[in-house]
Amino acid sequence: MVSKDTGKFLWKSVGDEFLERLQQHQRYLFHLALRLTGNAEDAKDLTQETLWQAHRKSDKYVYEKSLKAWLRTMMTNRFRDQKRKKSLNLVTLDDAFIQSDPPPSLHMSSVEEQVEQKLLLEKVKQEIDALPDIYRRVIILRHYHGLSYAEISKELNIPEGTVKTQLFRARKLLKDRLSRK
């Protein structure tokens, strides 16, 4: 490439050309992110993260394929990963919450908050008791007794994979039941 001003050759790296191509799709990506997230700030973040990821993975892009489609796939996968990560935080049960003793931070809260916390704890215990036996026993061994997957497997004489599956299903069932009430 020759510059009009200096007549010298200016070399662009492949990365710079790719970055320019990415920037051409920035508006499209923002509108896609806005449809996915429903929020302008989250859409800006998702767009920026996708562009950054695409720039980092530019060596994996196949130039014969559509860049727009590649970016769309990357963005939707990133969005799904973020949603999955957020939902996993809701599904897992905090050991301190399940145990029979209230967490230490409870002593510093107001009386109303302590009562609400105890009522919620009782509701969780009732729902655990109402679980089918195959789910109740793995929840109790894991969260009340603090046993590992391997220890639960030995105790119940079932494969470790079955323990993990039953725990996952028990937690999901508990979450569903508690969110309805």
C-alpha cells in the first residue's frame, strides 16, 4: 500500500485488517446483543466481549466462511454461557444455608431478618423431608453430613455418577418446589 502523502510503503498487519472487518459488524452485533439481553448496558458488554474474543481467536476464523455468521455464533454461545453460569448459582445449595445451625452473619441482622431466615430454613427442611427417598438421602448425606461423592457412593452402594445425578435432580426439584412457594 502506498501513502499519498509520503510515497512510502505502509504495511498493514493481518490482525489490523481483521480488526477493521470486526468493527464493520459492531453495529449488527450490538443490535443482536440488545435482542438477546433486553438491556443496553448488557448489550454493550456482550458486544465488547464478543469482539474481544473474536480478535483473540482470529487465527481460528476460516476466511471462506461468513464473518457475520461466525460472530453471531460466538455471541450467542457467549450469551448462553453467561445465562448458564447465572442459573447455576441459583440451583446450587449453599452448605451454610442447609445446615441446621444458622450462618454466623445471622446474629448481626435484625430480629425480623432472623425470623424470616429461620422460617425459610424450616421451609427448606420441610421440602427436603418431602423429597422422594432416593433424592432425600443423597441431599442429607452431602449437605447435613458433609460426605464427598465417593463416600456417599460407598455408603449407599451406588456408583459415583449416580450420586452426582441424584444430587443434581434433588437440587433441581428443591429449587422448583421452593420457587413455587
